[in-house]
Amino acid sequence: WARRGAVRFDLAVAPSIDLSELSRAELEALVVRLLGEVPDLQRQVAELREEVARLKGVSPRPQLKPSGMERATAPQGARDCKRRGAASRCRK
């Protein structure tokens, strides 16, 4: 039975692998291959989320600028001695 507008996905599911039968080299190769796929899949998910949001009419995520907290942090020697009560801290 097929519904109108229904989308079917043909997901190629790998047959289950008995990991205990694999050698250490084969396990390492499998891990390297799977870790190589992760960034591509994360990129695809981000693109699909953006597309879903666009199709729903949701405003896109804002492009956030750095907060500037790194620039505002002053080293210990550069304290502001003009503030009230700062005279006792700024004496040498």
C-alpha cells in the first residue's frame, strides 16, 4: 500500500558483522573507515536541517559573531587603577 506523497528510503543496511571474528588490523581499518564517514554525515545532517527549516518557512540560524571576551580580558599587570577602591590593589 502506497500513500500519496509518501517517500520511501532504501537504506542499505550492512549485514551484521561478528566483531569477535575480526583481527585487530581489520578492526582498526573498520574504525578508520567509519571515523572518515562521520564528518560527511554531520555535514549532510546540517544541510538537511537547513533545508527542512527553509521549507517550513523558519528563519535560518543567525550567524553569530565572536563575543569579544578574549579581547576584554586584561593581563594581571594591566588593572584599571581608576576605579573606586582600586588604589589599594594597584600599589606597588
